Amino acid sequence: MKPMSDAFNEAAHPLLRNLDRARTCARMYPPEHPYVEESRRLLTASVEELLLLRDSVTVSISDGDIFVEGHHIPDDGGSFEPLISDLTRRELVSITFVHGITVDELAAFILVSVARPPDLEAMGGVEAALERKAVRGVLIGRKSLALPTDEESRKHAETVRVSRDVYHSAVQAVIEAFAEVSSREMVNLDLVEGVVRMLVSGVLQHPETYLGLSTMKDFHEYTFYHSVNVAILSMLMGSKLRFNEALLHKVGVAALLHDIGKVQMPIEILDKPGRLTPEEFDCMKTHCAKGARILAQHSADPLAILTAAQHHVHYDRGGYPDCDIPEGLHVISHLITIADVYDALTSDRSYRTAMLPDRAMQIIIEGRGTTFHPELTKVFANLTGMFPVGTLVELDTAERAVVCKPNPANIYRPKAKLLTPPGSDTLVSRDVDLTDRDTDGRYLRSIVRSIEPRDHQINVADYV
């Protein structure tokens, strides 16, 4: 297989992201909604950019992986998983965009691709529906690529795939819950409860996999991914503290809904690229009380109501809102606060780029006893290590590696995946344990510093 050109590679990722976004918007909003129109515009631009390089472009799916013109596209930290799963369920495993496709044809294809199965069946299937809408610029196939895998890799991939399905189900649940609150002032607690049950099961059965999943980010859907990541990190901390399954479930629901009040914040404040004015910040601070009020009106679990209200109050009573609680804040509020701040620091925001994980961890440690609960901070440090999962590091051997598993016995020496030098046929060489020593008792490898992955065009979520 010939290597993909740089121009094609750079255009392939936006195509998939914009295809996913256009389909998501088409599900959530009416066709005339500005979000739908903007998503269609972005998808059209992506398709046209690729069609400048080729007469047609085919997106295909095989064994849970996605390809553009036969070239495997890394899963961008799992952000393509909903797209892959949904298209596979609909047997849309080969989609070809043909040179000359129009904006109207793309819009019609998106609507057909998200139609309810009974509606599609009534129209005679996808191909018949596209034919009826005179869509000539999209060709549908049902044959996928056949790629060999060994049994061990297959089992591991299946575990990761199932876990990512659960993760993205949780993201979708948050999107739907927030959308209902925004449009109808209703919270679908049954949906949230069901997704959290799946998350609890995953956290208990595959904690390392779920710790890796918590590195997934999406700038455009920050609030939703953030809510799920905070839920995972909070439940993993609860598991370390030996919470029973019922309490873990309560923690998960509370964490998933801790930012529900943001649906009542003006979008120009939520997405403002610069520093908020004092008046804007005062408005932002009201999301805690608004979230608690929303949940109370729907008879949510008292723990969820408390954490929505308290998750920005510091251990030393700083932060916001001002509160004077004689018995102190709820311990789960303290726990969710740590997960909330850590994930926020390590995510791209409209006003700043993401912080390196080890720097974010250092900030958490430095806030122990003031911003953060001291004992829970220690639990979090043992959970993630000083170089959390997803950190790209440089070793004293001049090698680079991605941290893939913390080491509670020595938080400075995690397990990692060693990356081969640029230009090699494969990026991942082998797993290494940074506690390994030579015959003289000296460490074989030690971390020198963390590295910004974007500077090296590395997506760390592909390795955790």
C-alpha cells in the first residue's frame, strides 16, 4: 500500500470529523437550525478539498476501523467510534463521494444516513432513498475490507471497542440530557441512570482501559466529553476508595450531571475566546445554583444536587459560590472537584490550549489542602501517577514513549509504550516498565520531561 500524501492525510481527518458532526447535528436539530447549516458547510468543504486531489473518495469500515481510500485513519482517541458503530449498524460500510457532488446532495445523504430504520425500510433502503432524492454524487456499497488479526489482538481490540461504545453512549446521553433541559427544561434521568450502570460495570471490570478512555477530548463538544471524563475519573477514585457498586453509581450520576447548569449559560460566554469580564464571570458562576435547581426540580438523587451546587467550592471554602456549611462540604463534592479541574486543565478550551498532563497533575498536588481535599488528592495521584496516562515523555535514552499505565507503588515510574523513531514502519515498538533495572540495579530508563504531542503530530489516545 502506498503511503498517503501529506495533503491527503491532512484532509482525511477533517472529512471524518465533519461527517460525524453533520450526522450528529442532523439528529439533534431541525434542518434549518444554524448548527445543521454550519455542519453541512464544513462537510462540503472537506469533501471538496479531497475531490481536488481525486475523482472520488471512498470511506470504508472494517472490523471497527475506518479507512479513507484504503488508508487506515487512526481513531483520534476514539472520537470516530460513534460514526463507525452507527454506519456499521446501518450497513453503510462503503461510502463514495463522487466529483461534482452538490451541497444539496450531501445534505440529502446526511438526512438519509440518520433516518430511523423503519422509515428507511419504508423507502426501500438507503440506495432507494438516495435514488428517490436524486442523489447521484454518493455511492453506497456493502462490502468492507478484510484485514487479518491475531487472536490476542482481536480480543484486546474487542475489549477496547466495547468500552469505547459505552463511552460514546455516555457522551450521547449527556448530549441528549443537556438538549432536553435546554429545549424543554426536562432531564431524562432514566437515560443517565442506564448509561452510568454501563460505565460502573466497565470501570470495575476494566479500570485501566477506562482510565485510558478518559484521555478522549473533543474541543467542539467539550462540555459533553468533559462530563463523561469527570464521571470516569470520579468512579475510578471511588473504586480505589472501595466504594460499593451502589455508591459508585451515585457518584457516576452526580459527576455526569455536575455541569448541567451550563445549558442556561449564554453561548457567547461559554465559548468566549478571551478572558471573561467580571460581569461575565459572575454570570458563569451561577451555573452551579442553576444546575442544582434543575436537578432538584426533577427529584434527582440528593448527591447529584449537592455536587452540582458545590463542585467549584474549594477545600478551604474559596472558589464559588460562597457557602457556609457547618458540617463541611460533601466528600463526593471534593472528589468530583479534583476530577473536574484535572480534565478541564488537560482539555483545549476556547481561551487556551490544553495543559500537559503532568503539569496539570502538579497543579492538583500543589493545591492539596487549599483548593483540593488532601487525602483525596493523594488517592488521585496514586490513580494517575505524576505522569498520567496519555503523557508523551522523553526518556534519558533519547527515546519517546506514551504513558499507558500508572504505577501506584512509584508514581514517577509508570508503564509506557515505546515509540520507534520517526520514519519507521510502525509507531509503537513495545511496552516498557520504567521500574526495570540492569544487573547493577540502575534503572534502564527514566523520564526526563514531558513533551507536547501536537509538536510531534502524535495522537496519544491511539496508544492508551
